[in-house]
Amino acid sequence: MIHSLFLINHSGDIFLEKHWKSVISHSVCDYFFEAKEKAVDPEDVPPVLQTPHHYLITVHRGKLFFLSVVQTEVPPLFVIEFLHRVADTFQDYFGECSESVIKDNVVTVYELLEEMLDNGFPLATESNVLKELIRPPTILRSVVNTLTGSSNVGDTLPTGQLSTIPWRRADVKYTNNEAYFDVIEEIDVTTVYKVLVWDIGKLNPQKLPNLKGILSLQAGAPKPEDNPSLNIDLRIQQVAISGLKVSRLEMFGEKYKPFKGVKYVTKAGKFQVRT
């Protein structure tokens, strides 16, 4: 399935690569670099590129591109989901997914990739299982490993692999039985106004909020283009802007009766304002 993985920064440098079968030359990435140069925005790079002998499937996370190389036709969304899971795992382990952090923890990164993919096929992708296989790095653990020559690799089989629910350890016991669900909505909007500060007071879900504001430049700053496009990021807690409500939650397969809660979040998706 997945033959190789390349991690590429915004400058176009390949700073990490992993091959599960034979080594594939860096030249295969030239097709991606050509598409990247033609794209106005990094997220506009086509996620699937066909070359004479390979398929290139990429995702953009933060300031990094995760580029996978496959030699046969596979469901693209399957590979894209796996690449996002790799980025999420790095974020969970190291606190952020950036070039500098990955380079600082390169040994752990290769150990994780070795466990997450077996001969090109996804194996262990749940954080609960991975943390029992590969212990998250800490300063104390790094010092101990340096002095003793040991590694972060665990010695026992993760209990999560023995559970019918892969993301939860087997025979786990909780003091409080609670279940929480997130309802997250993304807003994708394009409009034509020139002033773009979102002045948020108390939001009324029954009415549409207004957008208004001004753009201030620093003294001596060059004048921007006449009609710039602005990207807006927003996050509103405890509000579902569509008015969607969860009226009932049912859980099956457990003997206890848990407390059930729902959290609503509205956030910006690809929210761009064109002036």
C-alpha cells in the first residue's frame, strides 16, 4: 500500500523520509514541487497526483506537507486519513507538529512510524496503544536512556490490543462514569466587504451575527494590493450556529449508567473574505 513517506517544509526541503519497502528516489517529489509552485495557497495543492509509476498523496498540516508514495491504486481517503493520524500522533506526543520538534525527536518519530505501518499497511494507529508501545519522551526519560542505553520501546503487549474497543485499555475502571460528545460546526464563507473585524458580544443563535471592522497598517509598511483576500479564524464555544441540538443520547454495551454531556463548538473552516 504505502511505499514511502516524505516530510517536506514550506521551503521545499525534504527533512525526513521513511521507506517501508525499497528506497524511492527524491526525484519522485518533483511532481509535487511543480504542483506546489502553481498553487496560490498550500492547501490548494491537489491531494492526489499521478506520475508515470507512482501515485503521490499529500496532506498539509501546519507548515508541513506529509507526502506518501504508493505504487498501486488505493482509496485516496484511506491514505489521507492515515497521514492525518500520523500528524495527530506527533502533536499528541510532542505537543506540536513542526519541523524543529520532529528533528529533536527523530528517534521516537521513526519508532512510531515503524509501529503505525507494517510493510506499508496501517497497524497500530490509536494513541492509547502507541503510548504503551512507545513511551512518550520526557527530559528524565531521555537522561535515563542516555545513561543506560535503553529506549522508549515498551517490553509488553499493549492492553489496548486485547480490548474490544481499541482506543480504551482492557478492564479499565473509572471513579466517575461520564460520556461527553462534541458537536463541532465549521463555517466556510466568501463575501465582498472591505472591513473585516468580527465584533462579538453576546451571540443570539436565532439571529445572524454582523461582520464589521477596519484594517490598520504600521507606519512605513508597504501598501497592500488594492483587493486583498483575508483569512479569518474564529472559534465560538457552546454555540452551534446552525441551531442543531442533541436531544437524546443512548449508550449500549455497558452495565453502568454514565452521565452524558454535549459540548457545542462553532469554528472557522476555510473562511476567506475577498475584498
